[in-house]
Amino acid sequence: MLRPTLLIALATLSGAALSQEVAAKFSFKAPAARAKSLFTGLSKASGVALSTAGAVGEDVLVLNLSDVTVAEAMRRIAETLHAEWQKEGEGYVLSRGTTLDAQDRRVEVAAKVAEFRASLKRIVEEHKKAGGFSEESAKKLAATQRKMMEDLERQSSGGGGTFRISGDFTNVAQQTPAAHAIVALLSRLTDSQIAAIVSGNRNVFALNPTRMQRPMPNGANQILRKFVADAQLYRDANQRNQPSQPGQGNRQVIVNGFGADSTGDGDISLGIGYAFLINQPNPGGSTNVTTSLLVADPNGRTLASGQFFLGAVPSTQQQPTIQAPANEKPIELSAMSKELALALSQIGGSMGGGSRAVRMVSVAVGSGSGGNMTFTSGGGDGKTPSLSAELKQRVLNPDEFDPLSFAPGEAMSQSAETKGMDLVAYLPDTSFNPLTFSAANGSPTASRFLQSAKTMGALNVKEDAGWLLVSPREPAGARDRRVNRDALAKALQTLDDKGFLNLDDWAAFASKQTKAPRFNEIDDSYLKLVNSPAADSGLNQFSFGGGWQTLQFYASLSTGQRQAMVNNRRVPLGTLTQYQTGIVSDQVFNSFEGPIVVNPRQSGGRMAFMGGLMDATTERTLILPNGLPRDGFLSFNVQGRDAVQANSTTSGGSKFLTADALAFERLRSERPELASWGAMTTYDQYRMASQRSIMFAFQFTPMVSLTRQLEDNAPGNQAFGAYNRLPARFRDEVDRLVEELRKSWGQGGGGGNQVPPPVSQR
């Protein structure tokens, strides 16, 4: 849809001089750069004062214009950026107000709702063909689950961290009692309710909703009763089919929800008292949603529960194939762009993107489509690529040399030249990785590169009357993932200068953008290009447990709040700023990790994790029915302990390790079966350091609290040296911990009890 732009305004402007001004022709070529800086050169070339206002100035553009009028260039730029020009003084200002941004978001949400409904419709039709859940269905599922566990046990008995289990788990997961019930309930929701689900926030639908919940759809009671009955059928079939050998019942593998169905100790004769349908969208802005269903009796005891992962249905509208002319020449990247692409591949970059690897000992469960599933554990701590002096200087200054100006921008500009077209390309940060590898993989032609930009890069590529117009398929979502270039430059230069980022350095970076770094995104990649071990260690701290938002909360602390933190004093929640309260509320109601809820039937507290507890009475939106209380308090617990800064001359970077973390690293060096925990870094230089642990404890009520933790590292003043130069007391502690790990792990080959690494390693 064409937004209001200069397209109409220029036609009605009065004054012969002004008409002559915008009718003049000019040529201009610029590599990928932020619009606010690119427009300086554009103004000189066109003879018209052009500038930006607001967030549109951060949009990254590639321009390649040849003998075009100013009016046409301005119209095409505004159209591609979804912005509008306003006359100011002698020039024009390009901006995107809240109305245009909201329009982008409405369009994107509507598309996600349509995708979500298409997924539901497909599964509903398959359920109808299968005739619903039955005793025979239960037997087949139980047999499949038994085979899956037997395959896992057989392969894992020899140690290692990668196990391949055959089976069509995408289809199997759709046949569980939970999948039947969840899909039936979701299918009855309104478009606005589905829009809330795909918005990126956690949503809870309940039979008797609180202010923080949404009502179950009409007909929910019948669906829930059938779910309870089907779950009992499945439980009985599983009990008859599961292996009885000792040790084989202590693992749970869940794939797309398959394996999560269970029943509890509820009394079915009492009827249904609680029912929660909990939707937790996966990060990344996709329509993929993990849904949990919990049904309990009036006492809150579970009758049945389960999960289902609902992914978007593949689009039936294929991207039109770009026709390649005969003898089309391949794209020729500059030597520096080729070098950068190679360096990105060395730190684990790929065309497909992804998320930071999760380390688990028993098994890390991956989900995907197709017939085979791969279970793997590992990731991180690789070698820092060796960059030429010129490339490193550009990497350290992304505010001056935009990351998208390398392979993505070069390939776009060459593609337009090959086709003989004028170019306006609006490149989002989300396209950096896929476009880099599309351009650098082999010798692609312009047509092949542009086709990949549409499919892998999620870009709209439009050819119109001699113009090549490129823009994000989801511009608002892409803008939400944009990296702050100025803040990134500061972080990169600090990392290069010191060899690490302390907590205040990370906080300064986090305070300048809402997004957290994700694997293969610009900030993640650039930090690892400078110092892979230090970057990966720091980023891992903020990848889980609400770490990035806790970092932003830390960055927002006032002088008085920091003094309270240092002195372990309380801070009333009522004194938090609106920004701080928003961070805490989001952690309580939207995060996977959730708050700690004291269960009266159990000692201690239990954390509402991964969408919800299997206990209705501890659901966070039930315990805190009116939102975040303001009469609680925040307490701090700051503690210090010894650590070392371990340096690797071969990997080109350093990492801070406490005694337990260093013990695990040393155990890995002697245990081949632990290779799957990530690339093994050989540290050969050490110096003493200190680690400060900061615990944030938000107490909302006597029953509900939220805890988060950050770590701050600081090196000592001494020079790096050999391991045996560390204090004997520290080395003795490491040796003691290594011996404990050896005993708990067994004598090799995965035969002993497998224990997770220390917290500081995850």
C-alpha cells in the first residue's frame, strides 16, 4: 500500500523555481549507510537540501541512481522506506511518524494471524481425517515414545552429546491429546485474541479469568473434559509400553510437545476447577508458539497437562522466480567483503541464522520439521578470526563503515547495475547474515542473489519501470532488531582495548537498545570477530534467565539505588521509575523463567518456568491477578570471589573463570566425550582476577518473588603467566574440584552419573 509521500505533494507545490529544482536530473551512488549520513551526499548531488527526522535516519540505504529527477528519487526513497517527506524551509525532511509505523505493524500482525490460522486449519483437517483421539491412537503414540527413548538410551550409553533419533515427530506431535485439545481451543479464538498470541508476549486463557488473563473460547468445557479423558487413555497406554529397566525412567524428551502429556493427582469426580491455556511465543518475531494446557480440579491438583509447538504453515504463495538473462556475469565482491564473509563463517555464521546454543548434559532437545531429529549439546568459545588491519579497523567502527556496506550492499549495487536499473535498497540488520553468505557462496549472478534475498533474506524485491526497489518483508519487526551502531562501536573498541567487557561496559551497550543480541546478528558477530572467547562468555551470561533485561535494569539504577546495592539495602518497589517497573513487570508476566511462587503443598518455592507450572495454584497470573504490586521491595546481595582471567594465545582471546569453571575446562581437556560441549579452548596464560555476583531479589508478596543475577569480572594488576604461577590455594581448590568431577562423571565413556557444568559455564 502506497503511503502519503511527495508523490502527490510535489505535483501541487507552487513556484516555478521549486518545480525546476525537483525536476532537475542528477546521478548518485552510495554504499550502504544510515540515511541520516547518506543524505548529506545526496543533497550535494541533487542540489536539494534533504534530511531525516527521528528513527528513519537510522534506516540503512543503498542508492545507485543514474540520470533521475529529484522528484522521482524522493518518491522512490519514501515509498521504499515507508516514510513521507515534509517541506521545511528550503529543503525537505523525511520522517516516519507513529501513524506510518503503526500501519506497518498492523499489516505484519494481520499476516501472522493469517499464517497462524492456516496452521490451525491444516491440523484440524488432519484430525478430522484421523477420526479424533482414541484408544488405538494412544497405543500407537505410546509405542512411538518407547522407541524414541530406547533409541536415546542406546546411543547415549556410550557417551557423547549428539544423538539422532528417527521418526516423523512433527506429525506424531500433532496426534497427542494435548495437541487435539490445544488446536481445538485455538481454532475458536477471535482474530484479536490470536493477534495477542503472536505479539511476542505470554498470554493466559482461563475459565474464570483474572485481570491478567483472557477468557477461554466458547465450547471450552467440552474440549477440556475430552482432553482429561484422552490423557488418561494415553497414560494407561504409556504405563503398559514404557521400559522398566532401572535408570531409563529418569529422562524426559519433548519434541514439539510430544512427550509432555501427563496426568496428575487430581480428583476427576470433583470436576474441573482450573484450566489454563498458556501461549509463549518463541523469540524472533515469528508465528511459532509453544502452548501449554493445564486442567486441574477445584483444589488445584492436576487432572491433565501437555504442550504443543505450533509453527507457521509454509506459504503456498511462492516468491516469483527472477528470470536470469543468458550469459549473466557473476557478482564480484571486493577482497575485504570476501575476507569478512570468511571470518564470519569461522565464528559459526551461516545463511540460516539461529539462536545461541544451549548447553545441557543429558540431552539438549532440538525441534524441527521432517523425519529425523538431532539432539545436540555444545556451542561457544571458538577462535577469534585473524583480520587484516584494514578490515579490523572497519569492524571496530560500524558507525562509520556500516556492516551492511560489505557483501550485502556491494551485491545489491552490482545487481542493479547488471540489470541496468536505478536502485533504492532498504536493508534491515536481519538480512546481514543471509545476504552475506548468499553473495559470498560461490559466484552468484545478480538474478540468483536477488532470488536469495527474497527467500533467505526475507526481502521484497520489486522491479518497476527501470527501478529496483528492495525493502524488508516485515519492516516494523526488522526495525525492532536493529543494532545501535554508535553503542556497538563503543563496545567493540572497549573490548579490543581491554580484552574484555565488564558489567558497566555491557550495561552501557544494553541501555542503548531494547533488543538482546542473538546468534548470527550483527552485534553478536562483530563482538566475536574482535574477541570470540570474551564475547561468547559475556553474551552467554545474558542469553538466559532474563539476563539482558536485568542488565538494562542495572544500567538504569540511580545513584541512590546503586548505593543501596553496594550496601545490600532494600529499595521499595514503589520508588522504581516507570521504565524500571516495566522491565520487572515484563520479567514477571512474559518471561519463560517467571517468578518464584511458594507452593503451600511443598517446601520452598517453585519457579514458573517455560510457560507455566504443572500446578494451577502457582500460575503467576492467578497469584498476581491485578498486575505487579507496588508495595513490595527489592533487595540486593553482592558477593565477591576469586577467579582467573585465562588467556589463549592460539584462540586470540581471554575468558574469566572461577575455580569450578576452570575445573570443568580442565576435565574437558582429558575427556573426549565432552567435546560436544563446544570448541575446546586451550588456555596457556593466567592471572588472578575477581568476580562479583549481584543478586536482585524482588519480593512482591510473601508468596511471590523474582530473582535475577549478574556477574562482574575484573582482572588483577599482575601480568599473565603460566598456570603454576597462580597462588597455590587457588590451584589446590581447582584440583579438588576436578577430582570431584572425575568421580561424579565416572571413569570415562559416559558410564558415570552425568553432572552439569558450573553455573558460570552456561
